Amino acid sequence: MRRAHTVEQVRAAESELMARLPEGTLMQRAAHGLAGAVADWLGSTYGRRVVLLVGSGDNGGDALYAGALLARRGAGVEAWLLGRSAHEGGLAALAAAGGRVGGPRRLRERPDVVVDGVVGIGGRPGLKDAAGSALTLLEGVPVVAVDTPSGVDVDSGETPEPHVRADLTVTFGTHKPCHLVDPAAQACGAVQLVDIGLDRAESLPDTPVESLQSADVARLLRAPGPDDHKYTRGVVGVRAGSATYPGAGLLSVAGASCGLAGMVRYVGDSAVADRVREQHPEVVGAGRVQAWVVGSGGGDAAGDELAAALADGVPTVVDADALKHLEAVLDGETRDDLVLTPHAGELAALLGVERSEVEARQLHHARVAAARFGCVVALKGRHTLVTRPDGRTRVTTTGTPWLGTAGAGDVLGGVMGAVLATGLAPWDAASVGSWLHGAAATLVADGGPIVAGQVAGGVAEVVRGLAVVSTPARR
């Protein structure tokens, strides 16, 4: 699991650890990790030019000590001091290693890399004028951020003010929400975690934001055992598609037919049903299910289909057109066995806000919706957020930009429904389904373009690559 701790949690853990270590140990560990990451980024250090943007806090100290290490390896290092003060020990170390303090007026040659040590996790969103001016002058030069890009909101993942856009972010001890949650995660570039011993601090608690890794998915999924059959493996029903949007129904069925559930049932428009039988002869008609997938391309009938699904009292994935009818069908009630799968525009409509507001504050609005409806909300995007009513969130980091294609969300709903039918709790099912969907897209795309219908076929291959353990059959 990749865990992202809040500023308060990190500060508490750092304080506990520093009380047990010689003074300056954590900064030296961070500086060595940062210097190594910059050296790897450059490929070589001798003769390379490095500019450090140095603020008043510990991030500035990390940058200065790392700069000293790079200078000892033959790099030309220049520090631009942008705060009211700078870390004295770091300045002395840089000077002793042959680095120097400079500034925009003394810039003679364009540097190979800029190290952003302006503000760290204790900083407020936004940049002061001096930092903004320096970054403007250095525009186009690759940036390595120290811990977090200066100016982003660390805990929320928001970027309400001007901020640094890094090519690489080197963070220490643990990830922070801004490394996973967009739009701030986009400003981080690649993220490299340096071990400074923070994970051994007793005060580092459970995280409000986390991201599944392949081992977690393998642990949560279940492989069928020798006593399993199609019913014990789970039956997922699909109520999607219409005469106007038949493709949405077909894609939802394709996702549900990824092989994780023992059976798929289709209930819906007769014309769509005929096409489902042609393309998916293993899919059957109405009957008992363990989970429903409702809404994709449902059109005017989506409200009735949602009501029928919820009347069964089984977990349900609510997507697309069904989301428009959610409040009316629930009629003030909440259902903790639902998974809502809106994109930013659909979530904005549910909450009565502008789409731009959702895109700017993704974690906030996902949490608001999950609390309001009392269920799991999967806010689809570059990094899909799967949030439960208490605010705990899993961020999907699998996927490829090629997945931004029509119908991908229809397939995703089907995959989530299949996992839900196997008996996983909604939060686990939604986050596992989202992870598999992204991983399958990456696998199938292989660096090139794809269409949504190809994604479902990649799920089985992804699962084959996981060490999924057989568990007792569900009776």
C-alpha cells in the first residue's frame, strides 16, 4: 500500500524520531537522498550546472546540503536565497564544497536542473513574488522539487495559487496527499520516496489517503477454489444501454464479463439484449444476482432501472444516466452498499456546483458526496478517487492517458460490478475494480492508442500476473 500522511501526522512522527536521533540526522538523510535523486536525474554530475531555489525553512536546508554533496561530485552549484534567512549549516556546507550564493543577475549559463527548496509541507499555497520571478527566469529548465512542489496545498491536493510544476519530486519518509491527488499530483511529476526512518516512528498512524499496489489487489481478490461454481463465484447483473445508446450496454456487459464473476445477467432494452447475446453468448437473462451495474446509456429508462435494482437489496454500481435519478429514487434515504461512479461533470450536477469547482477540489468534493449519500463515491479522472463516507480515500494511479476515450467509464462500471459480486465490500470492490481497469488499459495500450472495448479483455491478463490466493467458496 502506498500511504499518504497529512502534514500534522508527518510533523508528529518527525518530532518523535528527532527526539531519539542526533541533531540534524533527518536533514542529512533527506539531503543524501535528494542529492542521489538529482544525480540520477542528470545522469552524471561532473560539469553540470545546478541552481538551488532556497527558502527559509527546512526544505531550504535540505536543498543546501544536497547542493554541497553535488558540488563535491563536480557539479557547479549556485544557491538563490529567496527567504528572509537561510539555513546556516547548509550555507556553510555549500561554501565549503565550492558552491556559491548567486542570483538572477549573476546567471551566466542556463542550468541543467533547478532544485525547488522554497517551501515545504509547512508552507501555504501560492508563491511569493521573488520565487515566482525566479521560476519565470528559469522557465524551461527541469525542476526537482524537495518534498513537495512549492505552492501546492499538501493535504488537499489543491492548487489554488501559482505553484511550482516539477518534473521530479523527491519526498521523505512517506507520501503526502498532494503526491496522489490531482491537480497537485500533476504538478509533482514523477515522485521518488526517500527512506529517512519515518516509517518506524510509533506516532505515524493510519492514513486518510492511500493507493493500492499490485500486492494489495492480489490480497483482496479471491481465486475460485475446487468447490466453487458459477453461483458461488458471484452473479452480476447489468441494467444499461438503450436503443439510443446500445454501445454503452455492450461495453458495460464487456466489463462485467471480464471473468471475475461466475455469471453475468443482462436486463434491458430488447434490441440491446439481442446484440449482447450475439457478442457475449455466455451472458444470460433476468434472475437472482449478487450485484447490479446500472445506468450507462440508460437514457430515460435509467430511473426505473435504478429503482428496480435497488429493490433487490444488493450492492449496486450507479453510473451515468442513473446518477441523474439517484436522489429521486433514494427519496432522502441512504444506502451504504452503493458505489457511485461520476466524472467531474456528473458529480458537479449531483452537488449543484460548477464542474470547474470539482476539478479544482477533487478530494473535497468526493468526500462531500460520499458523506451526503452515505456510500462509496468513485470520482473518475486521471487519478480516480474512491472515497467512503468517513473520508478515507484510495487513489487509483494505474492507467494511461490513452484511457481517456469514449466508453471507458462503461467498462469500468462493469468491472467494478463483477468484483462487487464476488463479495468484496463496496470500498474494496470499487478501488480494486478501478485499479484493474487502469492496469488493463496500460497493458493493452502498450504505449499506443486504444478503444474502450479493448480494456475489458486485458483484465484477465492483469489478474494472471497477480498472486491471487484461493479462498473458501461463498455459500
